[in-house]
Amino acid sequence: MKLMRIAVTLTMLAVLCAGCASDKDASAPPDASERIQVGGLGKSVHPFWEQVELGMNTAAKTANADIEFFVPSKEDAQKQAEKIKSWVALGKRGILFAASDPETVGAAVKDAIARDIICVAMDTDAPDSGRVAYVGTDNFAAGKIAGEEMGKILGGKGKVAIATGSVTASNSLERIEGFKEALKEKYPGITLLPEVLVDNEDRAVAVQKAKAKLAAVPDLAGFFGVYALNGPCCANAVKSAGKTGKVRVVCFDNLAEHMNMLKAKEIDIAIGQRPYLMGLKGTELISAIIRDGKDKALQEMGAKDGMIDTGVDVITPADVEEYRAKLKELGVPVTGW
Ligand code: BGC
């Protein structure tokens, strides 16, 4: 009798344990009390990524999430892929990532997805990785806006150099494509220098390459700074050459450095992205997927064709204060300018 009772208890335990195992399945109904572990993966040590991290941590408070944020010191797809692997081993529930190279990082993301980890791209997309969605700027459109602004301030003529932190990340490539397209369509009188200055988000390299280009092309009319790092580095090189206002700078981003240089008219136009919202909405999306499933979550978050567009603004020295008010309205914290 006693033996039979033990056998029945063991069978019941086995049934219960089978239930436990299926709870781990990502498609199973979520447990409301679950505290989710989310990895945030940026691309370089830069205030841009601090804004993304801040957005993630803000969302984490209501999403019942713990955030582990990581950036390599500069663009390094290998280090990013290794971090994703380590997060898979740690059993993270979600990963919000920006791939320095969609191939290398995308392979690690594919493995993570195969283990039921919710992977969302932000800032720079990697659609072939199978990520659920992309949260960030429409980079081709934003690059086009930058091209139009450059065309306008140069009156449609002159030589322009492009400086970027990456020639593998899709956001950089798309911005450059958009920029070229705008010039081709509307400002064919502008000559783009064939060599793109690439620094892999290393500040010293960025400044040195901008200085060298200024020295080699004395009639350079403008720099297009593709990444947050580039505009200020180009503007500083222009300043050292005593050419502020003569060599115009159109660049991405709206961090304190950019805003202060805009005020000083060392940068002419900034295309302001919303990195805080990338972190915030990306984390909210992961949490919503766990709560409501993928389709409902994407709908709730207003995704279109797998993208949540965080938007951009064109900022000139004249509308810095107006822009500050707009950021406040969007709930984006403003510091340092
Ligand atoms: C880009 C990021 C980049 C950052 C820092 C931003 O414009 O969207 O991908 O890492 O600049 O340079």
C-alpha cells in the first residue's frame, strides 16, 4: 500500500513538473508576477547610449524588469555578439540590441531567438536576424532630410565630405544613401567627395580624419556628420582651422555637445533623434510581448510593418529653445544645455 502511495505521488510530481517545463515556453500564458531580465546592447561609449539606457531604466519601473546595459568602448560587432551569447547563457527574457554589423550580431540574435528570447532591434536594424521589431529612426528618410538641409545652406553648390562611425551598421548606410538621394534629386551641383571618413566611433580618429580632409581639400564647403560623434568632431576640426561658418556642418543628434555647438553656431543643423524613446519603447515592447503576445503588443505600441518610428527633428541655432520645449512635451529629459 505504502509503495503504491509513493508511486502515485511520484506520478503526480512528474505531471506537475511537466507543467513547470511548459511554463518556460515563450508561447505559454505569461505569469503576471514574473520579474523580467532584459539586456540592452548599445554600440559605443557615448552620451547617446546613456540616453537609451535611461529610457530603458525608466520603462523598467513599470515593466517589472531588471536592465543590464552594455556597450563596447567603440564599434565592435564581435564583442556585441559575445555579450548576446552570455545573456543567452544567463537566461535573459528579452534583448534590445543595436547591431554594429547585422551579419555578426544577427547570427547571435538568431541563436537567442531559437531559445525563446524576445529580441528587438533599436537604433540600427538587423531585419534578417528575425528580430520581432525595430524601434528607432527611419534612417533613410532622416538621411534625406540631412541632404536637403545641406543643399539649402550651401545654396546647391560646393564640395561635401561624409564622416561616420560605421560602414557596416545599417543606420549609417541608410543615412548616407538618403543623403545622396536628396542631393541627386534636388542639389546635383553639390559634389560629394568619394572617400567616406570612417572612425569606428573613436573620437581621436574622427578629429584627425576631419582635420586631414580640411587640409587636403582647402575649398571644402561642408561636412555631413552621420553619427552623434561625428558632427562635434568635424566642427572642432573646422574651428581649429579657423573656418567656422565657412565650412558648414550638418549632423545627427541632439546631445548637450551638439546643442551647445548649435548655440555657438559651430554646428549649422542638427537632426535630433530620440534615443531616450528608443530605450523606453523598446523595453515597453518586450514587456508587452510577454504580457499580451507579439501581435497584440505590436498593435498596442503602434508598430507599422514591424517598426516603431521614434521620429526626428531638424534643429537650427534659431530654434534651440523651441526644441527644448518640445522635448519636455515628449517627456524626454534635457540635461547639459
Ligand atoms: C547613432 C548610433 C551611434 C551614436 C553615437 C547615433 O547617431 O544612431 O548608432 O552609436 O550616434 O555616435
